[in-house]
Amino acid sequence: MKYGYARVSTEGQDLTAQIERLRAAGCQRVFFEKQSGKDANRPQLKRLLRGLKAGDVVYAVVSDRVARDPFDLLNILRTVTAAGAGLRLLDEPFIDTTSEMSDLVLFLVGWAAKWQRRRILENTANGRARAMAMGVKFGRKPKLSMQQRVEALARLAAGEARSAVASSFKVSGSTISRLRSQQLR
């Protein structure tokens, strides 16, 4: 069976051109959705992948309609090939797992995903190091200022109930409890 998959990111975009091309390519059934491709957690894509059987072929116009992230594309390719099915892209003929070159295609896509991930990690680490060198603090901002923390601890030391202190600062009791445990360190 030939399946098509079409996707656009927003409700305002039109799927017609993709669906027409997939039908012209011989797709008997076309799954489509209007949802971001930032992750592979899309209902129609999942439905399509769950229903694949050996010998089926999934068609899409280009790879970014299937997945924006090379890791997602690799995982989708693995799911397709594990079902004994194939994936073909109309505008990217080198992505064709039904050909004799399918192992090479999977290797290259996997390599590209690994390479991209390494670059992302390096860039993130470099950016974080630069920010820390400039004095940027990471993590959540404290719910209480230093002055409020000192005041809360003083009130607790004077015997005021944790819940009353928390209520007056409009924070949870656990926030006040953490102040006490941080003071003990």
C-alpha cells in the first residue's frame, strides 16, 4: 500500500498542493495534519506509523514535512524500516529506503543527526560558559529576595508558624521550609 503524509505548521497554511502531489504519486491513503514539525509526537503521523505493514511505502514531499529534527527523522525511518516498509520523498530522491541504497541512506541520516547533536552540545556549552563568565546566574529566580529570606528566618526563629510566614510572603510552606534547610547547610 502507498501512503502519503502531508503536514503544515499552522491552521492558516494550505495542504492542497502536498496532497495533490501525493495522490499523483499513487498514494491510496494520505494522512495529513496542521501541526508543528518540531517533534514527532503528532497524532496522524503516529497513526500512519502504527498501521504500516511489510511492503508498504510512505511518501512525503520533502523531509521537513516528516520531521524538522534529524533525530526525529532517524527514529521515524527506523520505525518504518522495522515494519518492513519504506519511505520515499518526492523532492529528495536520495531519501528512498526502498532502493538498494537504503542502508547507506539510514547511515547518512543517522550520521548527520549525530553530527548535528554534537554541534548543538558544543554551541550550548560554549554559550553557557560565556554567560557564566559574564556573571549570568542560571536556574529559577528565587521567590524571595535576600531581605525577605532574612526576615522570614527571623520570624521563624521568633516562633511564628511556618504557614503564617509563607502566607504573608504569598509563597508555599515548602518554600519557607527550604529556607530553613538551606540555612543549616
